[in-house]
Amino acid sequence: MRANRFRGQTGRPFQGRFKALHVEPGHALAQVAHYIHLNPVRAKIALSDRLADFRWSSLHHFRRKDRPGWLEPATILAESGGLADTKAGWNAYLGYLAFLAEEATGPRKERFAKLSRGWCIGSDKFRAALKKDLVNKSGEMARFAGLEREEWQKERGLIWEEKLTEAARVLKIDLKVLPSRKSAREKVMLATLLKRTTSVSNLWLAQRLAMGTPASVSQFIRRFRLARGEETRPFQTALSRVKL
């Protein structure tokens, strides 16, 4: 705070707070390892063909015969072409890293950059299973702590879309053929149900269901509640089936 007052700035003085990413075992984990091993090259403190000489990296310890027992090389070697845990195998891995460094342009560079973003690295199946598990254990938004705003908004929107699809299925509403009227009962029922079961924003509902402005969404939901729409059997049934 003193530094910010002195410099007339706001925010953290160095970088964002620590965050841990969930990584799928196997290929995804190996990609993260490659990315980390190439950090010295990106920082321009080591050449790609001299990574073996960089002592402040797990790569340096992987190649040693007396490496720590917890430093497990199996995934990296297997996902780099089935290399052996030998001097020749690690030399081949060094060559592979040098190749990755030279080819890290365009799409490959962008894929590498994504390894330090978001909250999860892995397949869509792994991501979906982990999301379900985390929501059940910690609540809807708990996993987003520390994410960049763009990633946080993206993940939050995915949850709301999943919940909307579930609500539409229970209420037997076809999301592809919703009425054009902004205050259509189908839209209002879906919006009200999502407001009861998620932290969905009026802006998202307004855009996703074509209900006009966020203020309009709030007004439509209020009228629905005053008319005791929430007390109807279809709504109560849907509310009991759409999990919080």
C-alpha cells in the first residue's frame, strides 16, 4: 500500500496471486512439463540447446541418477515418444525440447501460452468430470478464485448454460424455438428458475434468452413471482429436479 501511494498506482506490486491449475494425467501433464522446462528459453536466460546446463530446473535433476524419489519421470518420457530412463533417453528429450523451442511460433506458440491460463488443462471429458466434482464439493463459484476476469466469465457462463439446458429439459421447453416475445412465459420461467438455483446475472439472461435489458429481466421475474408463478406445480417440480 505504501509503494502504491508513493507511485500513485493501484494493485499488487509484482504479479497476480498464486493459483494452482488442475492437470489431467498423461499427455496434458507432459505438455505442462515441457512448457515449464522451456521457461528459461522464453525468459532468454538459457539457450534451447544448452538446457542441460541450466541448474535451476527440475530437468537438471531428472537427468541425475540420484534424483529424489518423488521426481517421477515416467509420464514425460512416455509422452515424448516412449523414451527410456537412460542417458540416451534424456539426451533425446533435450533434443525434443530444442525442437519445440524452435517450432514455438503461430498455433504452437498460442497452445503453449494457454498452458498458464484458466483453471484446468486436459480433455473435455476430464474437464467436465472435474467441474462436476468440484461443484458438488465446493459450490458453484469456489473453483474460480484467482482466475483472470476473462477466464472467470467464460467458466461462469458455461455453468449457467448447463443449468439452462437442464431447466429447459425438465420444463419441456425447446431452447431452439423460444417465442420471440421478451416476456414470454417460457422465458420468464427459465429465468426465474435459474435465479433460484444459480448466481446467474440478469445481463446473461437478457442476452441468452432475448429478454431485452437486464432491468426488463428483473421486472418480468418480479411479475411472475407476484402472480404466484413459482407456486405452480410445473415450476415446483422443476425446482426440485434442477439441483442447486
